[in-house]
Amino acid sequence: MPRTLITGGAGFLGSHLCDRFIEEGHEVICMDNLITGDTANIEHLFELGQDRFRFIEYDVTDYIHVNGELDYVLHFASPAAPDDYLRLPIQTLKVGALGTHKALGLAKAKDARLLLASTSEVYGDPQVHPQPEDYWGNVNPIGQRGVYDEAKRFAEALAMAYNRYHGVETRIVRIFNTYGPRMRIDDGRALPTFMSQALRGDPLTVYGDGSQTRAFCYVDDLVEGIYRLLMSEEGRPVNIGNPDEITIQEFAEEIIEVTGSDSPITHEELPEDDPEVRQPDISRAKEILDWEPTVDRREGLRRTLDYFRKNVDVKVSSET
Ligand code: UDP
């Protein structure tokens, strides 16, 4: 039975990966320090995975010790929402740099294959559109978002160095905006913010004039792409995301429609270094992994709405 460590396994993406690897018959060790993760995301796995699922509350910026063999290490620990990395700048830098170093050291010691969760943020505010993997990016190293972007750029460089110098098998996924159940409703990202505002009847806060674009991928599609990449022989970074690009203004309008809300839209100041456009070029994933997204945004939003209905209601009722 393959043994897999997933750092950040109690987070949004990490927990969906835990589900997938349990389904695939792996023994899964989930590690998380819970600063942005939540054990509610993995509770069901204690029963479903039975003795194949284990949770360890741990900060992976410290030396990681795991008993026994490991086949795969998926390094997903990191704050990933802009509000979170503005609130936790040092932790974000540390987990991208020191955490990646520890995860790679563990993979080397166990002769395991490591998959690094990288990000479209390595492209910064891109001057090439859509973004192919061979675009080097346009990142402000000292801006507020720089803590995440530069940590992930360093993490990619470190993974490549461990691959070239130590022969560790590494995979790098560049994850574009992803959404679905288990996003933290108050993580400040566009989708959780808009959906909870729409469900509560509050105004949707579009930053700037809303002409900036993003392309949103449903979480199940993302997990499939990551699984295929891990099992492939591709050592270069691979973009995984949905190329269906939309302006944030249109996205807010779409959420109002899907939720059936009569909330208005208000405009607030655009955050520093907010990328103007973003869309993955997924030619490499298509060609090498035979992967492309299958869930369109309307369908994905409907599936996500069920989760938000449950969780936003809970919050509203506990506040009153
Ligand atoms: N955004 C917004 N209102 C919000 C939250 C986000 O208009 O309440 C915008 C944000 O400025 C960005 C886009 O939505 O242009 C996507 O933001 P998110 O935080 O989801 O992720 P990003 O792609 O910037 O990492």
C-alpha cells in the first residue's frame, strides 16, 4: 500500500487531496498546524479511511519526522488567500521556504517523490497573457503579496535544486484560482466573500472597477490534474487551472444570479499589486497529462453553493 504525506492536509485543497488518496487506496498522513486549516475538513476521513488515515498537528517549518517508509510527499502547507498571507506574512515566507526545505529533506531521506504546490502567483501581475509555464513572471518582491509569490518562487527553485543535485523526484504544480466546498467562508477571497455576502443579503464588495480578470477551476478538476501530474514523469512545472476567464465584476453578478440574491454590488479600493489579468495556458497539461477541466463554472458554483448555504447559515444563526 503506498504511503503518502500531505502537508496542509486539513486545508481546502489538502483535505480534498486526502480524500482522493484514501480513495486510491493509499495510507495517508495528514500534517497541518491548523493556522488556516480546520479539522472539520478531515473529520469524515477518520471513519472512511479507518486505520489508513492519520492526522498530526504539526508546523512543517520545523524538522519533520515520520516513522517508516514514504512513497509520496505532497507539500500543500501554506496560507493561500491574500488576506491570510497579509495577516501571516512571516509564516507564509517560512512555510514556503523552510517548510519546503524540510519536506524536500524528508522526501530525500525516504526516497519519496515530492509534489510541490506552487501557484499562478509566480507570474505576478503578468505581462504575457494567458500564462504559459515558460513565462518567468512579473513579481514585486517587496510588495505585500511578495511574501507568498517569492516564497513559492524560492520553493520551486529549491525543488529543482533537490532534483538536480540530490536526484529527488519532484513535481511542481502551478495552481490557478480554485474553488469548491471547504473553502473558509471568511478567507477573504472573491468567491467565499461574494457568496456569503449574497446569501446574507449584504452588498458584494468588488475591488477596483472589477475589470480585473481571473479564471476559476472547480476543486475536483484540480485534484484530478494534480493526481495525474504526480503519477506522470513530468519534472517541469505544470499549470493546472480552468482557462475560462471572467472579470471580477461579471463574477460577482454571476454569484448574485446563482444564489438568487438581491444584494447590490459596491466598489472598494483595489489591493496593492492585484494582478490585472490571469488565465492559465494549459497546453502542457493537455498534452502531457491528457487533462482538462470538465466542470463548468455554473455547475461548480451550484455545487459550492450547497456548502455555503449550510455554513453561512450556521454562522448567521450563531451570531444572532
Ligand atoms: N476581490 C474583490 N472583492 C473581494 C475579494 C476579492 O473584488 O471581496 C477581487 C480581488 O481584488 C482580485 C479577485 O477578486 O482581483 C480575486 O481575488 P482572490 O482574493 O480570490 O484571489 P487572487 O486571485 O487575487 O489571489
